[in-house]
Amino acid sequence: MKRFFSIILVVFVFLGLTACGSGKKQEEKEEFKPKLDTSTACKISIVGTYSNFEALEAEFDRFNEYYPNVELSYTKIDDYNNSIATVLNGKDAPNIFFSFSSWEGNSAYDSVFEHMENLADSKLGFNLDCIRPGLLDSDSEGRVLTVPIFSTSYGMLINNDLFEKEGLKVPKTLQELLEVCEKFREKGYESPMMGYSKKNSGALMNTLAYPIFAGTLAENPEMVSLANKCDPKAGEYMRTALETLSRLINEGCINLEKCNEIKDNYTEVILRFFEGDVPMMICTGDTVSGTGKRESQSQAFTDHPFSYSFAPIPTTAKGGYFLDSPSIQFSVNSACNDLDMTNEFMRFLISNEELNQMASVKRLITPTKDLSFDKVYAPIGDVPTNLIISPTALGIEDTLAVQIRVASFKVVTGELTIEEAIASYGSLK
């Protein structure tokens, strides 16, 4: 009898392995397959704001495995936002260019939008389904003119080892955040939460306040239009954000004097966190993207490495808002040379494998549905759906974002009271 069951078990194991093998073969069938003549020779240029773009250059090499005679290049454009319209109208216009959500509604970029190809055209065969729907923006005609290559959000870097060392749990709610900060202070940590704050309205104040403001508007979507138009009536919807921000500072979670010792909102924030004595560092996903390269630049981290992750700041009784936002988007110049091969490269790039690969190299949040792809961002995958907000889907425009950014900075620095900031909505600058 035992021998009989052993044989049955072996059969099931064999069938299981066969099924796994079939799955792998199925995945292989779904890999990129060239549609054009692979001997085609041409040049494809991409322009943007990054000084260097190793993640994209790695994709060039991978694409050249299929099309060895296609020469791909990336170039940074100085004063990008003011130059891109002129560049697109020049004789050396790029095939692909960086595009940003903040351009929407701004007439200065009308000519830029006129150059954008409709990426949702079924003839192109792009797999837009691999991208989280909240990151894709359709215009009034149903066209998708930009596609996110990276996404980002607002939150905090967490020193997981420090929490374990002090016997504390990473907070999941606002009350837990207040309590854990108090316990850290009792253990001698002067500023349990840190971040760059001096002379920068886009620093820790906005990183804390903006997601709360967006969350309040998500519960009152009828106010989004008024907020975008800078209608003073929308000012009241900043109250929860400004009060929560002030509370965290007043109750000692954030020591602004300690934060002001940090010199900038990128490299210095990262290196300060790597000193190993900061439980939570307030920052954006764009800042997190620089951590990988700077681990070796920090002697403290080299000597005493630790586990860290990035998560939304728990600023409500339900938890923290994950503001699912595009970081860098690509648009195709519909008037460029070699448009067919340009679209072939985009078809290659817009896939789970390639987008995840790029996000891993750049250490930004992948725009695909696989949020657990990078362990640093793994906590984001646990955020409940009711706390995930897409500014794109909600219709948030840059005019609204500017008001909360300035309001939060002026309230914290004492230039305005919360009531004065609320009353000044629409005229803050």
C-alpha cells in the first residue's frame, strides 16, 4: 500500500512539473516577436530631462538583439520644458520625448501635444493593459498621448532594522505613528521623522500634505474642478492636510531644526538616512531612485548596512494614501523619421518584463500592475484599494498642486496660519 501511494505521489509530482514546464513554454510564446524586417537600419533618438539614463540604454541593447542595425540614442535637453516645443519643430526632431502631466491645460504646450501620436491606436499593437489604469490618461477624444515609463509617489523611507532593534512595529495608522514617534523620542531619537525642509516648498511639508489633500478631494470629487480653477471655496478641503502636518510637528514627530541640517532634497536626504539613526525619512519615490547608487557612497551604510523600504505615510485612521502618479512618460513624435521602427521600439518597451526591468535599474516604482516587483516598494502592494488615489484619474491639475504645496510650506514656516492659508486658496504663490 505504501509503495502504491509512493508511485501515485511520484506521478502527481511529475504532472506538476510538466504543468510548470508548460507554463514556462507559454511565457516564452508571449515574448517579443519582431514585426519588421530585422535587417532595417535607421536611427531613433530620445530626448528628456535625465542627465544619464542607464536603464534606457540597457533597453537599447536588448532591442538590438532583435534589430542590430537600429541605432538608438538618448540626449538630455537643457531647460527642457521651455525648449521641447522648439526642439520638436526643428530639423533634428526626436522620435520619442519625455512628457509630463503638468503640461495638461497649459496653452504653452499646445504645439507639443500636436506632435503626439495616439498610443491607443489598435494598429500599433501596444500592450497598454500591462500598465495600471490609473496612470493612463485619455484626452476628450479618447486618445492616449503619453505612456508612463516610471511611476512615483509620496511617502517615507523606513529603516526596518532600527524598528526591529528598538522592538517597535512600523506604524499603519496615524495614531500608531504618533505613538511610535513618542517611543522613539523616549529612546533618544530627536526627530523620529526627518526630511529636507529649509527653503523648499516641495520638500517634507508637501510630501505629507499633498496626499491628504488629494484624499479629501477623492471623497469630494465634485470639488476637484473648483480646486483646479483655484476657486477659494476649495480652500477648506486643505484643512485636514494642514492640521495633520502641524500636529506631527507640534507633537514632536518632526524636529524642523534637525531637518534643516540637511542641505538638499535628494542626495543629502539619502545620505542622512544612511547614517542609520533615522527611523523614517520623508521623501518621494524620485528620491528613493537614488538610494541604490548611494549605498556605496555612504561610509556609515557600508560599515553597517540595514534593510529599508518605502511606504505611504500613515496620516489617517485608515492608513496612508498611495498617490499613484506618473514620474516619467514617453510620447512619440508623430512627424518623426522612421515612425514604424519608433513604434516597434515602443511596442517592445511597453511590456511587463521591460518596464519592470527599467524600474529595477532606476529604482523607481514600476508602472505595471506588479507593485511587489521591487522589495523596497513591497509595502505599497499592501495598500488597500480605498487608499490608492490616481491624480490622473481624479483629474488633478498642476494649479491645484501648487496651492497645497505653497500653503503647507507657509503654514509650517509660520508665514500663514491654517485659517489664513485656507482663505488664501487660489492666490498662494
